Amino acid sequence: MQFEADLEAARARIADAVVRTPVWRSDDLDAALGREVWLKCEPLQRTGSFKLRGATNAVRALPAGVRGVVAVSSGNHAQAVAYAGRAAGLPVTVVMNADANAAKRAATVGYGATVVSDGVDPTNREEIARDLAEREGLAFVHPFDDWNVIAGQGTATLELLEDVPGLDAVVTPIGGGGLLSGAALACRDASPGTRVYGAEPAASPDAQRSLAEGRRVRLDYAPSTISDGARTVQIGERTFAVLSELCAGISLVNDDAARAAMALVWDTTKLLIEPTSALAIAAISAGSVPGERIGVVLSGGNVDAGVLAATIRVEESV
Amino acid sequence: MQFEADLEAARARIADAVVRTPVWRSDDLDAALGREVWLKCEPLQRTGSFKLRGATNAVRALPAGVRGVVAVSSGNHAQAVAYAGRAAGLPVTVVMNADANAAKRAATVGYGATVVSDGVDPTNREEIARDLAEREGLAFVHPFDDWNVIAGQGTATLELLEDVPGLDAVVTPIGGGGLLSGAALACRDASPGTRVYGAEPAASPDAQRSLAEGRRVRLDYAPSTISDGARTVQIGERTFAVLSELCAGISLVNDDAARAAMALVWDTTKLLIEPTSALAIAAISAGSVPGERIGVVLSGGNVDAGVLAATIRVEESV
């Protein structure tokens, strides 16, 4: 099938705005997982996650005359669109749940965005954003179901495949499917022998069930999981189409396994990843990903550092 | 003065055993500190700290016929000597306090060392180790007051100065003074215009007071600080001699400032550093280090990842 995501165009369009993040490997992590595991380090990306790639590509692809940008998110997409919009000289409005985490709100405001949250909840926020876009002539940037966003996210995997040719598999976390669809398209174009797997919270199995049932399943509850980047209740139309054709499988990961995988990565690589990133490591650890040389896109590192640091106590033994 | 630390010889001796760790810089960290701050990332070193450099240099410099190695430590030096000894094919015994942290004990045993801890406490452990060394024909590797250890630690700063020429200053944490003395000798040899500063816990100011008073001050209490790599009560004879001549100043840092600096580094670089590493960042943050381009040797990243990961909870807002 022909998909309307152009990864090479995205790469050229965003090259001066994003960091080419390092690919890292740790002997100790390999030993723990029994494989060679190559980590594409998007926690080191500007704004702390891969989301800047897709947001920048979407914002830069907007037609001339757009007066501003609007997005819905309480997390990494919010920060990414705020950053990308400011870099493009466009005002950004982010519609965020009224009870959103204060640190994430502050980070979004810190990148210059206006946050709208009065009366906003998960059931009405997309409608509020689309109304705002129509009323004020703003462009709505979807977090995943947009070919430019998918293409932008795919550039992370293109870089990984260049740095480490011949991988047996690439694994990424999946929420709405932008990162994983981008990875699948990158492998199709640049390394057809590499199989692509997703890792999803067991509490939020919309993608896994959608691929199993051959239709876009929508969860009728609000998923509760520490992997806050993957709480989506339904994947996109475009991401569903890509993944139906190009994804080799999706593993479900429970919170205990995600937490253990996160601690393993912290311990063996000293790289601070967020719980959503740990999903992919947990899937490898569970044996769900065949292959001896596996690439992982670590999606982001936005955990609350102040909360973590407060837990470091004086140990009396010297 | 002529000091008996040969950094170039150390570099050649340990080259195949240690990682040349990356030097990293973050726009967000620079903005927070108001300076260019170049981070030498020893948390990414094998065993998770710079200590492997000195331990490897000391072990490889031992005369033929040595039957094994003994060290005193509950922390990074223990793991480093265990690793270096195993790599050299020598049995390693580590004398560790009876109440030492279980994770650190396990890591040391994991690198193949024998741990002796029955009846061991901070007052008797060096004597126990030296007795053991004499009785069994083992070599005692001091954690800091040894020219080969100092030279090995200095290789981290040699690499930093090669990667980033023309630094105004280099800052490292100081416990017994091995890392800081190595840094001072590296700057003297390779970048004489670069000034060298130490950062020490306010609760454990033996180095700062020693340099101020011109004699090796010994604290008569067990310092209590989260920076567990810098709880030494007295710096070494050799490190005192080096630092008296070559150190531009030592800043005192309290635990709150160290914790804030640690969170700042986690937040802006996603690099998991341990509290001792944060001392140097806190000193810059406090304005104690003059200069616009500053190098920091981040000493290590061995925090208890499981404890930290357990504090990541589900946030209900999406």
C-alpha cells in the first residue's frame, strides 16, 4: 500500500531543529537481556522526547498564512508543539486537562505556549481544540494520526538503521501509533529485513486488540498505567493502516514489568528513561521479540526529577 | 614540585580496559547555570564510576608474583577493584563494613570478589585489610593515596581537556582527593591556564579545612551526607601535597544544594548521576567557580535504581 508519509522529506525539513541523538549500547544491559540491544536515545532529544520530530515536521509543513497552532496533550506532545511553534514564530495554544500535572504544565508554558484548561477533561478536549482552531484560524496538530507527524517520528528509526545496519528487529512503545508507524515505514524503506514490534501497556491494549481483530478497537475506560505516554484508548486511522500491514506483533506489558525494565535501564546505562520507554525493554526481557541484534527507540526521559531526587536518603554505612 | 603520578603512562596502561566516556553538554543545563558546562560522563564508565581508572592502573602496575588484591570500600572503589582484579586474573578480597548496603555488596560479589565483613566497622577495617594483605601475600590498593590511583583518575580529565580545549576551569567532587588530584595534574600538564576546583560536602569539610590550615585536618566524627563517595575524614598525604600546590579552591555544598543539583542534571541531561557527582554542579550553581567555560567530571551514577523506580506512580491526569 502507498502511505502518505515521506520520511526523507521529513528528515530534510527538521534537520536543523532536532538533535541527532546518540545510539548507545551497554554490556551490562546486553548481558541482562541475552541479546545485543542498541538504544536510540531520544531522552536526549530537545524537549526530552522523540515528539519534537513529528511536531516540527508538521509545523514546518503548514501552509503559509496559518496564524498559529493548537494541540491537545498533557505530556510530551504538548512540550514538543510548544517548542516547534516558538521556533517557527507561531503562537501555540495547548488544550490540557484541568487536573494536568503541574510540572508538565509549567514545562509547556516555559516553551512559550498558552495553556487552556478551564473545564477541560478527556472527553471534551479534542472538541474544544478543534473549535478553537476553526474560530481563530489555527492549525490543529494531531499527536499521532497525521502523515507529517508519522514521518517525523520515523526519522528516529532512519537514524538508528544508519548507525546500526542489519538489525533483526526494532521495538518501540505504542500509544496512538505515531512512533511505531514511523519505525515500520523506516524499516520498510531502509532495512526491509528488519521486523518491527510494538510494546503496549497491558492496561491499555487498544493497538494489540485492533491488530488482532482487524478493526480499530476503542477502549471504553480510561486506562490506568505508569506508562503515561501510552494511555491512548484508540489508535489512529492512518497508524492502524500502517501497522496492519507492517507490524510483526505487539506485546502487552504490565506496570511491574515496566518498572523493573526501567530500573534495569537506569542501572545498566545511567540513562533516565520514562516508564513508556521501558515498555520496549520489558517486551525484550519477556522474550516477545525474536532476534539477536535488536534496536529500541527509547522514547523519552520526562520523569519528575525532583520527586526522584527527594527519595535519595543518607545511608549510614560508609 | 615533582609528583610521582605519571598520567600518560596510566593512559597507555588502562586504554583497553576503560571506556573513553563521552563529553556531553546540554543547552538547558547551560541556561540554568549561566555558563557553558561540559560534562565528562563517568557514570557511563564500566562499573558506573571513574574509580575503574585508578583501580585498573594500580592493579596493572603491581609487580609480578602478587597473589591477589585487597581493598577497603563499601562503594565504587570496591566494585572497581573487583572488576580490575578479575580482568587481571587476580583474586580480590574487599573488606566492607558489616552493615554495608546490600546492593553494593551484591555488585561487588557480582564482579567476582570475596567480601569480608564479619566484625568490620569503619574504625578497624583498614587494619583488617592490611593484616590480611600481609598474612596472605596480597597487594593493598588504597582508594586514593597512591600515585598510580591518582594517575589513573587523572586520565578522565586528560580526555576532557582533549575534547574541549581552553576550559577556564575544571571542577570535580572531592572525598579523599584522588579524582581532584588527578584533575589538577592533568591540567598542569595539558592545559596550564585551566584552574582546578573541588566541591566537598559541608558535613565533611576535611579537604577544605586542610587546605585552609596548611595541614591534614582529621575529622573526629563520621560525616553524615547523601554524597556517600565523599565522606572521608582525612585526605591523603599525596593528595594533600598535590592539592596544596595546584588546587584553586574547594567549595562546601550542603545536602539540599546537592539534591537540587542532582535533580537539575537529571532533568536537563537525562543522565542519572549519584549525589557525589552533583557536588560539582552545586558549586557552579552557587557561583563558587569563576569562568565562562567550565568542565565537570561527573564521577559516577551508582544510585539505587530499584528504589527510585518504585517511586514512579500512576498519575491520573492524561
